[in-house]
Amino acid sequence: MLTGARLGEVRTATFDQFNLELAIWTKQAAYTKQRRIHRIPISTEAVALVRLRREAAPAGCPFLFPGDLEGQPVIELKHFWARMREVAHIPDVRIHYLRHTFASLLVSGGASLEMIGKLLGHTQIGTTQRYAHLIESPLRAGVNAVGELLRPRLKIVGGQK
């Protein structure tokens, strides 16, 4: 949810893909949907999580999320995700919703569709357009802020009541 990455990109992520000093994740072409290298900035919270995962991973393991077989990433998250949903009392939430939430939060924060598309790794603007309906909220906040600045201030003229 901190990166908006696809499940497969996260599942196969390796520590060497992350430059933690510059807070950049370079996803290898073999693991992206577009089969292109995808380089994105990551938040300080994501950097902290990568560092925690490095400490928790077995020595010599290249994967952020190691699987049951040595030298392999985690393969299946179905049972883990089912337990997480049960504990969190969110029975109908799919893992892919985290990616949509990431994009929705960006839109709500005023990010452009172009920026969101770049962060999500979309090559077609049409793919990112599904979030366009959410843009109204930051736009409304913007026009309301201008309205507030320009609203005439009411003054009581005459005697006190």
C-alpha cells in the first residue's frame, strides 16, 4: 500500500532493487507487467519497512519476502491474506485494493493523473483514467479555498446590540 506496486512486483522484490539512501525502488523488467524497468521513489516509511525486512530475512536471502523454498520468493499469499482480513475484520478486501487505495489517496491529495500513472507503472493514460472521478474532491477543496479568501467579510454597521 505504501508503493502502489502490483502483488507480483512486491512478491519478487529483492533487496538489491532498493537504493535506501536515495529512497528509490528499481523494479526489473522481468517482473513488471510492461516488461520495462520501472524506477520509482519510495516514502521514508517504505524505506523503514525494507530495512526491517532485511533484518528479519535469513542471511543471504535476496528476497524481501522469502518463500518456503530456499532461494525463492514467497509464492502464495492466499492463506496469509485470509488470516489478515479475518484479524482486521475486513472480509471483502482483496490485496489489489491496496494498489487502488494508493492511487485514490494520491488523487485525493491533488496528484495529477500523469504522476499517478508513472508511480503505478501505467503505460497508457487510459488505464489511469479510472481514478479521474476522484479528482473532484481536491478540485472542490481548491475552489472552496479561493472562495473563502474572496468571501466578503460581514461587518455590523451602526450601534451595538
